Amino acid sequence: MTRQHHRDLLAFLKSVLGPKDRAFLLCFGNHLRLVSDLTGDSAEIIERLNQREKGDYDFPELGPRDEERELGTAFYDAIYYSIEEKLAKTEGGRRALILFSDGEDNSSAHHMMDAIEEAQTENTLCFAVRYTESPHGRLTARNKYGTSVMDRIARETGALHFDARQGELKTHFAQIGDVLRSSYELAYHSTNPVRDGAFRKIVIRAKQPGLSVRAKTGYFAR
């Protein structure tokens, strides 16, 4: 991230974090490093990010300590363990992750659907900010797959997907902030009482023409 991106992130955190809100920062390659634990201090998060980008790797890790990852990107594990070990243990309130990645993975123990299922189960919005490096300006098959992954994770959890090459980061942050401030929680009782663990789709439609509803695509009957 550039210095301007750091400033944009700091401004975003200050705008969305209320007195009771908390955020954390996880940086991942083949290790999942908790660079900043849950805190309401926006400046602390940016300070820790600066430490990490200067080469400091002395941060605690998430996930099983015996997990061996020889290759470099554990994207799905980063999502899965961020939710399982951090967000799922928080009480009440809305939960969201902002993912900065190209969507490619080559060393996770979990699959994409594991990450999506964990997010849906714990009611976590996964906003995707995609950084795709395309050699000679042309997308490779890996680029295209990463794009589809980022889009699907955002869509299945009821969030948004952004291409970092289009528009400014602060504009994307503003849209994410609008979603977080204006979202609603809806609940209903299913007519099917069976708790078989199956995935059940949800479709929500607005009565007023011209409006669309963004929500997770379903839940698991547990």
C-alpha cells in the first residue's frame, strides 16, 4: 500500500469506528500474521501496518501452529481463521472483513467454499478490493480465476467487489462505509424445521420498482 492508501485507510477507520466498534489487521502470505489485534484505535492499526511493511514479522499468527504452507498465499485460510478466531468470538454488532488481494490462493488448508460458509454462518460481510497484476495489460487465466473468486466471495456474503485499478481507494472505502452504516437485519422463521445442515437459499426482493437488495445468498440449517 502507498502512503496515500494508508491515509485513506486511516480516514475510513475513523469514519466508521464508533465508540463500541473494533477492527483488526491481518497480513498474510504463507503465514497469517495478526499485525493489529481488535482495537478501536485507528492510528494504532496504521502504525502496526507501517511496522509490517518495513519488514517486521514479529507478530502472532492465526490458525493451527502445525500448519505447513510451503507456497506463498493462504487467502482462504486468512478469511476462515479471521472469522473463526476473531469475529466469531465477538458478541453482537455487525461483522465485516475488507479483503485486499488478487483472489489467488496456492497454500490454504481450506477451500473457497469453506471460507464462504464460515462467513455466511457468522453473518460476516466480505468486501473485496482486488489488486490484479496483468502482464502486458492482458489478464491471464489465473487473473480471471482470482477475479471470479473475489466477486463470488463478496456476492455470496452480501458485500461489494471493487477493482482497485478503477477509481480511487477512498471512493471504494466511502461505498463500504455507506453499506455498513445503512444495512438492516431481517429475521424470519422457516417453515422447514429440519436441522440437517443443508444450505438453504435466500431471495429478498424490494416491493418498490428500481430498487435491489444486497444480502447473503443463504444459510445452513443447523
